Amino acid sequence: MTAAQNDEMDSRVQRGNRTVTTTNEIADKIAADHTLTKAQAKTIVEAVIASISEAAVAGNETSLPGFGKFKVKATPEREARNPATGATIKVPAARKLAFTPAKALKDAMNK
């Protein structure tokens, strides 16, 4: 492994045996591929994330063809048990954001 590859691996976030890609790394790749500054690319990445977040807060679905869909799903109120005490508690209804990958992405991941 070269020194540059070692530096790149050191800057990446490790979670167990998985490597996590950060928004800065996505912005760096966009900047390099499209002759933009890193600041311009970071602004674009943050704007995309903000748009998806705003749609989710409004309860709307965001579809990115070839990548997937972000959908807001409602979870009903339910009863659960506190594992420490065994007491029954009520978990309130909530909304969650779910991601469904597109077929093209699933196929690419499973090649």
C-alpha cells in the first residue's frame, strides 16, 4: 500500500470492520470529477441532503432514479417491555425515514 493510500484510509471513519464514507469525501470526489472547488462541491452535497431532509419533514417521498427512494413511514403506538425491569411501557407513534434502493443499485451491489 502506498503512503497516499495509507493517508486516505487513516482519514476514513471506521465502524467495526466497515468503512464509512463522509460528506467531505463525497464532495472531494465531485470536485475532482467536475473541476469544481471543494467548497463548491460541499455546498452542492449539503444542498442535496437539505432538500431530501426538507421533503422528509414535510412527509414527502424523494426519488433518485437509479439510486433509490426515501419514504416517510408512520409507526403506530405500541407496547414494549423495559428489558431492565420487565415493565410494560407505551412507545408513542412516530414517523421514520426509510430508504429503498433502486433495482439498478441492488444489481450493482450484487455483481
